[in-house]
Amino acid sequence: MRWGQEPHEGWAGEKLPDGSWLAPTRGGGDPDPVAVQAVCGGGWRSEREHPLPARPANIPRDDRGLPYGPEYDAWIAAREAAGNACWEDGNAAHYQALLGHEPHTQLILDRSDGGPRHYLDGKPVHTGGILELLTDSEDWLPVRYEWDWNVEHALRAYFNLGLPAPARGVTEPPDVSVALPSTAILRWRSRDQLKGRP
């Protein structure tokens, strides 16, 4: 799990049994890590380590060779909890203090089964999706997210301009497109805000 944006992208760094730490481009493998620690690409490292339980022995496997069972599920849950604790460490001790906002308020570029995709607060953002963009006046502006899946191309945010009262319902309001920088602060629209909207 990663959070934030370069140069302050964070992740749960993995410690091996010999005390060495895996590079950020490598994760997991053999041997299993024994602890994780919040790390930032800018050089910051948390003072807290979160130990990881040892992999259970003799885990049963299904017909496809995948592990399963209560012991396996508990081991996975403990690893996820340690990763979440790293996010909390990085957020509280470093990210918020440094930038003044939480990392889940920015779009994170990651990969999905279909290729590159942006995520907001851990959820995939789809083309045409409606988000809210924080403006300089501290208002939240509804915008439509658009991207062509080319990592070299900028994201676009579309929003509607206003119309005089007599024109409303007669013609479509014009829309404006702006490049959306990686540092933009965004949030999902709440269900209450979407009620009554198409």
C-alpha cells in the first residue's frame, strides 16, 4: 500500500529477518518480512516498527494451489493491520505536518487489471466520475474527471459555467476544462449531495 505523491510518497517499508530493509521497488517474497515501518520517498522514516507474525506452517491449499483457512486469514489480517498502522504513522507524524492535508485527498496513480488507474481514498476513479475539487476560496467545486489512460497526458477536470435564469432548462450550460495537477485536493461526493442529481 502506498499513499501521497512524489517527492513525499509513502509506503510500508519491509524489514527482513537479517535486519535489512527492502527497497521500495521490491516487496514481499522469500524470506517473509518480520516488521514494517512507515517510510517516505523524501527520506523520512517513522521511529515505530510494527512486527509481523510468522507465516503459519502447513497452510492448506485449494484445487488451484491457493492458500486458505482460518490461520491463513488471520495472518493476512495481521499483515493488513500492520500496513494500516504504517499509514496512520506516516499521516499523523509526517504527511499532515508537512503538507497540511491527508494523503487520501489526492489522486494516486496505480495499476489495475485493466492497466493504469487513479485512486482516491483507496477507491478507483472512473472516467466521467464526479468528484469535488477544493478551490482557493475553500469551496468544493463539483468536477467531472476525465483521462485517456496515457500516463504522459494530464488529467482533465470539467465543470459547468452558470446560465442566466431565463436560459436554464432551455439550453445546456457551457462547460470548462482545466488540467488537474497531481497536488489537487479532491474528495468523493457524498450520497446526500448526489440525491436528486442524474
